[in-house]
Amino acid sequence: MSTLIGAMVGVGSTLLGETVRSKRERGHQLDQLRQQLYARYLEALTSTDGELQLLAVRQRTPVDEVDLRAAWRGHSLLALNYEIALVAPPPVADAADTAYRALRAMRNLMGTTEVGLGRRGAPEDGGPGAAEWDGAHREYIDAIAALRSAMRADVGSGRG
């Protein structure tokens, strides 16, 4: 009887140890997935922003809708935004969506308003659409900063 009880205790502790180890490994894999996803999303946002501003520098604004859409679709922003909503904690998912919406507002402004952008992506002083551009660009810059901060907090929390 004591041998049977000892065997049951041994098997039980082995199963418990395996369960804990397996759960820890799944958590580590999820952490790595989030870190990679965060980096891809930030890269996609930054690349899309650069392409949109390049269009505005090369063309007269408002920029042609076809060109805007092509630049927008080139980095799978919406798909990455959906992925973040699935795997990230709410503060990161909310900040990611805010950054997405801010960049989309910039895109829409470029397609509807005359904005003269200089070499560095800044509106020409006092030119048409300068105030609108300043506001939209500032919202995007602030949204990206908040997103990076939320991502850093998640990655540094021990969870991610």
C-alpha cells in the first residue's frame, strides 16, 4: 500500500512539474510573439508614414487617391493592427489603434487638402493646409510615442 501511495505521489508531482514547465514555455513563446509583432507594427507604421510623406513631397497635394492607397496597403497595417488586438494587453491594443487612426487621418488629409511639404516633411510656413497638417502630424507623432511607451511597459513587465 505504501508503495502504491508513493508511486501516486511521484507521478502526481511529475505531472505537476510538467504542467508548470509547459505553461512557462507557452508564456515565453507568447512573449516572443508579442515582441516580434510590436517591432513589425512599428516598422510598418514608420515605413507607411515615410512613403506617404514622400508622395506629398513628390506630388502636388492633394495626392492622388490611387497613389495614397498603394502606399497605405504596402505594409499590411490593418492586419497587424488586428493581430495586436488579439495578443496584446488592452493598453497596447488601444495605443496601436490610436496610432493607426492618426496615420490614417494624415493619409486622408494628404488626399483632400493642399499641403506644401518641404524636404523634411514639414509644411511650408503659412502655406495652405499648414495648420491642418501640423495638427494631424502632431497627433501621429504623439500616438507613436504613446504606443512605444505602452509596448515598452508590456515588454518590461515580466509578462512580455
